[in-house]
Amino acid sequence: MCVKPLNILHIGTSHKHDSPFILASEYLFEKAFPRQNIFFLISGGANDHIYTGDHFITGYNEANAQDKLIHMVSDFDVIVFHGLTRVHTNLALSSSLFEKIVWLFWGGEVYNNPKLNRDTLLGPATKQLLALNNFWTLKGVKYLIRKYIYPSSLHCDIAKVAPKIKYIGVPYEEDFVNLKAKTAVHPDCIPLIYSYYPPEHVFTNSEDFPVLGDNILLGNSATPENNHAEIFEVLRTIDIKPAKVVTILSYGDLEYRDKVIDQGLRMLAEDFMPITDFMPLENYNKLLNTCSVAIMNHYRQQAVGNILSLLWIGAKVFLSDRNTMYHFLKRIGCNIYSVDEIGVGKEALGRLTQAQILENRRILKDRLSTTRLSNNLKDFFSNFSYK
């Protein structure tokens, strides 16, 4: 074990959408290393979460954060990057931090980066919806240029930084194997199995099982990687009544959102229920409780928190078998299903049994418990080469 206390600097954003990850990290890292963590959170403006406590440093925007950070990092043994953003890459490229950096992998920084990932994230029906099958349309040409010819400067910088980082936190082994295969990480990179979703922190006061409704939850955002169109084509052939297809479209790409709404109404008519407004967490949880089935058709690790929450409350979850999370959940014994099984018909959309729900919850408690994740951190940093 470490012979002296660690000084750990976490760098993330203070945006309210990221606050569950930051607060979960505070919870876990403080369990493992109490009073040894400082969180430097870059401001995004009016949408910031309000943090309290002297171990949170806030109020710096992108423009002035780097100057502050470059003078701070030498005082810390470990620098934890929550995702890879512009601030992270600029800081890494302008300093000699790589021996100290632990990158907690979020997903999009690699999977949505054409410099690191050439695998398609979109199904054929989704490409058609976006008019990408005909690449000679203006939108198709722009897509090709952005993806393959002139990736963004951030994508280019991430592609420079990611393979130099020797320590990475991933939610499960399958994602690490995938990153290694893409050469998106250092050849000798050491993985930390880390989750932002310890049940004791995320699912407080939830020992009772909610009574779930008949609805079907489809996707978690208005982004094309949800591949809504492929699922619409399957569900239109099934009599799902009295269920509604609840589709979360409250954030993401507005143009894509409008296309999804148009197609959903055309294909599913009154069975389609788009959600376009943000709602308080309590109301959102009530909405999830109306769904006994959830379909997340992402081809990559995405919506991890949503999927774990849905399994926890007892929903029957369908994932793409291209998604590493599907294979992880299958490997550890969860009752999880492939989207290909939906085509069997309405019987495939039947509820989980109480025994299956209890088994899923037992497995998640074991795999993601605070004790297990905290011990992962202690074991990992006992071998960490810091000065």
C-alpha cells in the first residue's frame, strides 16, 4: 500500500449534466482516500451545478483554467482526467504529466473520434434517416469531410494524448480490450476497473421494487447513435398495445430529434410518445417506472447509467450485441437481451420474472458495490508510479 497520503487532483466540468459523475467520484475516492482529493471543475456558465466544500475549486472557465492548472499540477501525485476535453488535452500537451495521469474513460472521446475509431456507429436505417446513404447530398459530403478528411482539432489532440496515457479507468474489461484493439491507449496501459455507479450512492432509498408500467423506453437522447430508426422498423410489425414507445429526445441534435419525431409518428402513430422537455429527476424517475422494457440500440458503450438504473428497477433491457456492455452484462450473468430478439414478436417484450429482477440486482450489488470499487482504487494506487 502507499506509504504516504496521496494528493489527487481531479479535473472535470461543473456542468449539471456531469454532476452525477463528479459526485459519485467524490463519494468513491473519499472512501478510498479520505481528505486527499481536490476537484477542479471548469465552468460552463449558467448550467453549472453548485458545489459546496473546500475540496471543490470552481469558477474558472476554459479560457483561464489552463493557466491556473499548469501551476497546480506539480503539487499533486495523481491527476485524474474525467473524460478527455479541450482543457485536458491542452494541459497534457503543455506539460510532462503523462506519468501522473489517470484517465477515467467516458466513451465519446474515442468512439465518436474518427482519428481513433473507424467502426460505424449508425445502422443503415439511421443513415437513411440522416440522408447519409446518398453521400452526394450536401449533408453526406459534409459528413464525409468531417469524419474522414478534416476531423476537429479536439479529435486530433485527443488522438495525440490518449495513446500516451498509461493508466485508464474503464467500467469493465471488454471496453479495455476494445480500446487496446483500436490502439487508442498506451501499449502498456494499465486498466483500473472503475464505475461511476456504486448502488449505495446512486440507488438510495430504493430497496422496494417499483410497480412498472407497460411502456417501452427507446434510447436516451436525440443523437443518431441511438439508432432509433432500426427499432421503429421492428416495433411497427408488433402489436405493442397498450404500451407506448417512450423516446427521450430532450437533449442532443435538434435536427435529428425532429426527424425521429416525424418517423416515430409515421411508423407508430399513437403508440409513439416523444419526450422533448427536460424534467426534474423525480419526474424522470416516475417516467422510467412506467416502462417494463427498455431498448438501447447503441453500437458502443453509451448510456451506462441509464442501463444500470433500468436493470436495478426491474426493467427488461435490450442492447445491441455490437455493444461491449451487452457482452459484459452477459458474462457476469445478468438477464440481458439482444435487440435481435425483439423480432420474435410481442412475447419477447414480456416482463422479467421477480427471480430475474432479484438476480440482476444481486449481481449489480456485487460487481459495483462501494466496497469493491473502493478496494479497486486502493489496490490500483498501491502500484501507481508517482513521485
